[in-house]
Amino acid sequence: MSFSTGSSTQQSDINVTPLIDVLLVLLIIFMVIVPVVPNGLKASSPQPAKSSVPEEPHPATIVLQVQSHAGSLPTYRINDQLIAKDAISSRLTQIFSTRQEKVMFVKGDAELNFDSIAEVIGYAHAADVSTVGMLTPGVERWQ
């Protein structure tokens, strides 16, 4: 501020230089902080089908049942369709060759040894099944 000493009236002026300096510093700070705006949105386009062979309708869930019989060898069913033990691997390969979702469930009787179930899980992994789930009586009650 400046004051005049010779007259009875006082005159004061605001020194705007520090104010302009503060405003320039704030302007630079806000220019640095503002993020860079992306040029466009990233979107994925639809992909063509893997094969031109039309897919046959198939059930959404594949359940392989291992049933025990008193004193005899277990029987195997894929979605309630009886299948021989030596045909399980080829049938699973056939089923999952056209599917994108490679999920299968195994349901076994309580009287079975786990060896029978583990063997079926091995067949599933050989058929390139990525996820094998176990159906237990507790899980079936919640369906």
C-alpha cells in the first residue's frame, strides 16, 4: 500500500503482483493434475463362431453318475444315459469338443470307493474338461 504524506486524504492501492503469482501457480497445478482424456472407448467386437458346423442342441449340464451295485462292478450314466466304462472317455471328448463351457459334474453313490470317482475325474480331464464338480446329497437338496 502506498500512502501520500503531503495531503489530508489517504490513498491506498492494492499490490496485485503477489495475487497474480498465486493464480499462475494454481493454474499450473490444475493443468498438471487434470488426467489425460482417452481418445475413444475400448470395446470388443463380436467374434465369428469357431466352426461352421451347426451345433446340436445339448443339455446345459453334464452329470456323470457312478452307481454301485451290491457285489458287482459299478455302472456309469451320462445324463441318465447308460454307457460302458471303456466308452466314457470317447463320449466325453465328443460332448465337450463343441462346447465352450467345459464344466461337468460327477455324482457317486455313498457305497463306492473313491477310486471309481477318481478314475471318472481322470477321464474328464483327458477329455479337456476344465472344471469338474462333485454332486453330493447336500448339494442336491438345494436344487
